[in-house]
Amino acid sequence: MAYQRITEQTSNYRHLETWSMGEILRTINKEDKSVPDAIEEVIPYIEAFVEATSDRMLAGGRLFYVGAGTSGRLGILDAAECPPTFGVPPTLIIGIIAGGNKAIQQAVENAEDDSDQAWLDLAHYKPTERDTILGIAASGSTPYVIGALKKAREMGLLTGSLCCNPDSPISAWADYPIECVVGPEFLTGSTRMKSGTAQKLILNMISTSLMIALGRVEDNKMVNMQLTNQKLIDRGTKMIMEKTGLTEYEQAKRALLKYGSVKNAMQSISIDI
């Protein structure tokens, strides 16, 4: 039996060009509301992947996101946001996209069809058995991603997959498959919509829960965030005041800038006290 791609099934809606703008927007919103429910169904699979990955990362491993098109861009986005948010090096979570950096902003023809290129792209980072690969593909059948997972499993890396079709080819090559089935898209086959939203939300869950497990969060605060602008300096200063009981804003700010992070500043203040 041929592999059935729910992500490619015909939209439940017809003649969209005749709809009013309000009808279009309300119906897209209605479809988007179904995504969190689909994610709820696969939380046990996300949990299993995160727990296995965190064990490896605590032992010094890294996490690689591998994808093409929208899926690859979402992986790169999530990876890029971890250093400023959690103060981790950019080499801890790494996004790899078919077609390289050019593909972040524009399509690269046939890049996703090369099943050998993904491992060549990964080889630059010298992956080891402590590392984890998460293959991301809404369709679940992208050759670039499948090639990465096959080689990664052969080399002893932990493998996970994230797609939006059941019984997908990439799941067969993943130790921890996640299949979040959101149904046909509002616009037939446009997986940047519900499928992309599901992938983005799940990647948020994965990276945030991993950072908590790695000790990069205290209470509910981003105590290791990078102080890259005035907004974040102000946020960090207020965190210090709240946590330490300091009432002088400038004193807390000086400590933050001196020690470079909320966590370090709070530790130094508690020692001084």
C-alpha cells in the first residue's frame, strides 16, 4: 500500500478566491486552534525524546536539527534563539538545512532530494555517539532528512524525528519518532501553515524543557540570558531585585553588568550579604 500523506490531502474548503477576507481569516484561525489538541496527543513521544536527549546532553552531547524548506528554517530558528535566551554556546543546539545558508531565505532547487548531502553537512561538526539528531519533515519523507537519520543511526547517534503524517518513512529511522497529525491544510499542501505551527510549538517545547533539564533556568526565570540590549538588561535587573530583595535599581544593574548574568550577580550578592 502506498504511503498516504495526510499533509497533501485536499483542503476541506473550496473556492477560497470567492470568500470574504473575514471568512478567510476566521477559518484559518479555526484550523490553527486544532494544532494544540494534536500536539497533546503526542506529548508522551515528545517526553521520551527529551528525556533521552537530555541524558546525552548532560554527558556533553549536542542536538542537531536537520530539515529542508520550512522545517529546516524552523529548526534553525529554534537553535538560534537558545544562546541569547539561555546563555548556551551556539554549538550546543545546531540547525542544519538542505541547501545551506542560502536556503534560509530562499528555496534551493532539489536540495531536499539529495539523501547523501545531509551527513556531509553534519560531518563539518564532527558528530559523535553522544550527539542527537532530530530530523524534521512535515511530509515525513524528505530524502535529505532520511539520509541524515540513516547515517546517524549507523554511527551510533541517538535519532528522533518530527513529522505530520502517520507511519512516515522518517519515523522508521528514528529511535524516538514524533508524528503530530494535524490533518489537511487550509490551503492544500501548504505545510507552512498547520504543520509548520505544530513543528514550531513542539520545537519550543523540546528546547525549553531541555534547557530546564540542563539547569539553564531557575524558578521561572531566564537567569543565564545574554545581555544584548537595554530591554534585557532592564529585565535582568528587575529579576535580581525580586530575588535578592535589593531595592536600589542602579545597584542591582551594576551587579548585573559586573558579573555578566542574572545568575552570577545573584550569587555574588547573596555571598556579600
